[in-house]
Amino acid sequence: NLSINLSEVIWKDQIKNLYPSATEYNNYINNLTAIQGVVSTLLSVGLAQMISRFGWTKTALITPIVMAVTCVGFFGFLFFQNDLAPFFLSWLGMAPLSIAVFFGSAQNCLSKASKYSVFDATKEMAYIPLSHESKLKGKAAIDGVGSRLGKSGGSLLHQGFLMIFATVSASAPYVAIFMIGVIALWVVAIRSLGLQFDNLV
């Protein structure tokens, strides 16, 4: 929730730059939401095969890896759009802002789709080998506290960055650095939990 929240604010700011009209902005978001639903459904259909073939840990790593790869694309095009402009205008006929928004959209769509299907399913699977009391305490801590802290933490970070840097665009490099740290910690946590899960199973 923290990583999705951090990138989504920057991405939506770029969409507003690309589509200043409220109608165009809403149409873009609506189309993306429909695509996100299709991708989530496809991932959910293949989830059982992924878990049986790759195991819990590798399947749980899909979501942070998707986040990392798409974040590199989004922030890369966002930060280096002036350097990349001649190349993309001549090859694709697209402005770098359009490409940055495209990567941000891909990141938002794929990260949310994998969160709703792969991440949520593997999170629920992690409770299976626990005792009844541990399941209750774990779900209360993760769903009740951890999830809310992630969402509100992202909002607080953006508010802090806005107080320091005044604009969302100016704070983007610091958000990117923070996101890299969050994703790295996420990967470490999954690997640690995967070892504990395998031992219990």
C-alpha cells in the first residue's frame, strides 16, 4: 500500500499535465481501471499454477518485482524526458511525457492487478500453517494496522515532501529513492517469511 500510494500521486500529477481537461482525465482513468480488471482476472486464473510450479516465495515476489521494474521505467522516463525526447519523437512519434504516463499507467495497472490477485492470495496462504490464535492476531495486525499504516504513511510522506519542495514534480526524485528502499525491504521480508513458511509447511 505504501509503494502504490507513493507512485500513484506522482503518476496522477503527470496525467493532469498530459490531460488537463477533467473529461479527458476521467476517460483515461476509467479505461485504465477496465484494463486493470482484465489483468487481475487473468493473473487470478493462473495463480494456482504459479504457486504449484514456483512455490510460495517466488510467487509472492512477483508483486514487488513488478513494482520495481515498472517504477524504473516510470521514473526513468520522468527524470530523463528531456534527454530522451529526440529519440522517442523520431522513433515513436510520442512525447516523453506521454511515455512517462504510459509507464506510470503500466506500473499502476500491473502493480494493483498483482496486488489484488497474487499478493493478497499469497498473504492469505501465509496464515494457513499458523494456529487459530496466531491467525487472528496476525490478520488483525496486518489487515487492521499494517495496511492502514501503509496508506496513511504514503499520504504523510507526500504531505511532508510538499511542505519542503512545494510541488509534486519537485519531490519525485525523493519519492523514487524512498520507493526503492521500500521495495528492497519488501523483497527481504518476503524471502524471510518464505523460509519460515517452508519450515512450518
